[in-house]
Amino acid sequence: MRMKNSCSNLLKLISSPRYFSTSQPFSPPPFLPHRRVVVTGIGMVTPLGCGVETTWKRLIKGECGIRAITPEDLKMSAFDEATKLHTFDQLSSKVAAFVPCGTNPGEFDEQIWLNSKDHRSMSRFIAYALCAAEEALRDANWLPSEQEDKEKTGVSIGGGIGSISDILDASQMIYEKRLRRLSPFFIPRILINMAAGHVSMKYGFQGPNHAAVTACATGANSIGDAARMIQFGDADVMVAGGTEASMDALSIAGFCRLRALTTKYNSSPRESSRPFDCDRDGFVIGEGSGILVLEEMEHAKNRGAKIYAEFRGYGMSGDAYHITQPQADGRGAALAMKRALQQSGFRPDQVDYINAHATSTPLGDMVEAKAIKSVFSNFAASGGLALSSTKGAIGHLLGAAGAVEAIFAILAIHHGIAPLNLNLSKPDPIFSDGFMPLTVSSEMPIKAAMSNSFGFGGTNASLLFAST
């Protein structure tokens, strides 16, 4: 009897007007006006130096930040000397692009950013992001004190790997049965989102707090995502970019085992990263950070901010093909570039410069060049499109690459100079006289520039910036 009564009551409930509402559907969401996004501040920590001015000057001059690896570079302080030397000997690639450290101008000061009492919870990739963010915020003159401004300022900083060196040291503690000596800051030191977290905490930014992790497309995705947050009204200002510091034994060994790193140029480090060159044989691992201040255009104008460029397009795609190799016809890369162009409203012949992702791998560089030719076709063949990969100078910064190279594209617009492609002695046969990477930095009017970033897993991102 109880069962019958329960079923009867349930039937009455679901058949009542209160259960199935007869009211009108919800009205559409509020209309969001189109919000344009501009770049008002930039900051960098790279193998060419600490700071935008140092890095840019050295890049344009054709200088190189790549050097030979030493056993001390492997960050194996928890291991005995014999193990360290054996590990070093086992590495097939012995070149890398390190951030220059010291107290001189243009060097990263570890005493300030890593060794003080306040920075015990920070690993190196977080410190690089903090350093670059401070330069970008001061450049933008955006250090707000009002609560409303802080609530409308967010952070979007990602990384590709995090702090593998901390994980390596912790693993050694387990092996040596010393786990009780594990730092209470171990987890906060390795989490990739802690770079964004530390920046937000330092400046009190209470807007979106975001961290993309998309391998070598991370920096580009972090910037593109941040721009969309501004466009959708989630924030008026975003601190955005990427950071990486994976210069340790395990990270380098892992890429060596993947056969991704160069091995032919251990005795001539400055010649080792050679994007688009016939003698390329793998990328050079690098470290650093690139940070932008993105801002809603009217917000920037109302406070009289300096504007470097306007953010115009953000294209994304997936190869859906292979964990590390792009599809041979370059359709994934082409799709990302086409989507960035479509969003920008530009024609292909309105783009003056492309900072290519080209990492100096045999397949990847050729596929990207093929994709660029397919998207820019006759315009590229005519010689109207300037093209270079700046990884010849700084190596491949992994999760920071897309952000640093986006800044190079922005500076190309701002200064009217397209940076050169180092070590291009024998261009890949895919190039012709009209379509050829730059072998010298070239002064030219640059009104629009694209930056490409592609990552393992087949993730692709293209950013497009323009003069205002």
C-alpha cells in the first residue's frame, strides 16, 4: 500500500504545472559590445638577456644565446659527483640556451628572484615569470591600487613542463629514505599554475587566474585566451604569457631519448639551432619567459597608455594525427593561420611578417613552410612576406616560446624591423627566391605580424597583431 501511495504522489508531482514550467524561455544573454584588445606592456627573460631592450638589441644584431652544457648545469645537487658525471656523459645533446645570470645589467639576478627568504616557495620557472611580469607592468605603467582596478585585472601565464628538477631531487630523497626532509613547498614549486598565482598575489590582481598547458603552444594560447577574456568582459587588463625552466638532467635526457634535440653541433653551439636550414637535425632546448600586458583599447586610451600594437587574431587547431609529428601536408598549421586571419579581418597579403615556430627539426620546419606557402600562396612567392624563426638565436623555449616570439612580432611592428633567421646557410629546398627566410635583420614598414606556435599532441596556435 505504501508503494502505491508513493507512486501516486510522484505522478501527481511530475504532472503538476509547478514541475514542468509553462513560462516563456529565458531571454538571450546580455549583448556584449565588441571590445578591442591592445598591448600596453612587455617583459622578457631570455637566453639573450634579462629585459626587452637587451634581448631585442642582441637579436637584431644576430647574436646567439646558445652555449655548451656543463655537468653543473644539470641541477643534480642531490646526487653524488660520479652519478652527475655519468649522466652528463650519457647525454647525446650537449648544447642549450641558458638565461645569463649575474648582477650586471641585462642579467637575471638570482639573489633577488630565487635566493631570498620570500622566494623559498618558488622554482625557477616561477621566478622568470615574476621578473618578466614586473618589467611588463612597469612598462605599461599599470600597478593599480584601487580595488575596482584590481578586480578587473587578471593573469594568464602557462608553462609546458614545470619544475622537473624539484621532482628529480624528491625522487632521490625517496631512494635514500630521507623523505622527511622533503620541502613543504615541494608541491607549490612544481605546479604550473603557480606562476600565474604568484603574479596575482604579488600585485593583488583578482580578475581571471588562468594557466594554459599546451606544450610548445602554451605561451600563444595563454595570450590568446587572455585576449578573449578581455573581449568577453571578464577583465579590462590581463597579464599574459608563458614561462619555462626545464634545464635539468631529466628533461634534457627525455628529449634526447625522443631524438628531438640536435646532436651534430656539440662542438659548435652557436651553429646548432638552424631553422629551415638543410643541415638542421633537432632543436636546442632553452629557458625563459615572455609576458604581455593586454588591455581593452578604450581603457588604455582613457589612461593615456602607450600602445605597441593591437591584438587582431587568434587561431587554433588540432592535427589529430600523431603525438609528436605534424601531418606532412601541414593542414593543422594552415588551419590555425587561416582562423587567425579570418578573425582579424585581414587578407593574407596584408600580413607583412611571420615569426615562424620552426624549431630546427627536419620534418617540422618543412611542414610549417609548406603550410605558410599554402595560406599565403602568391603573396609569399612574390617576396612580399618577410619570414624568420628567431629560435636560431634563443633556442626553443618550450612553454615560453609562443610568448617570447609574440613579443618579437610586436617589436617588429613597433620598430619596423624584421629579425633575422640565424644559421641559414643552405635553405630547405621548399624555399624559392621570392619566398625565403631573412638572413639579415631588415628595416621595413610592418603593419601586421603573425606568430606561430605548435606543440606535441598536435596543438597549433597562431597570433596576429597589427599597428594601431
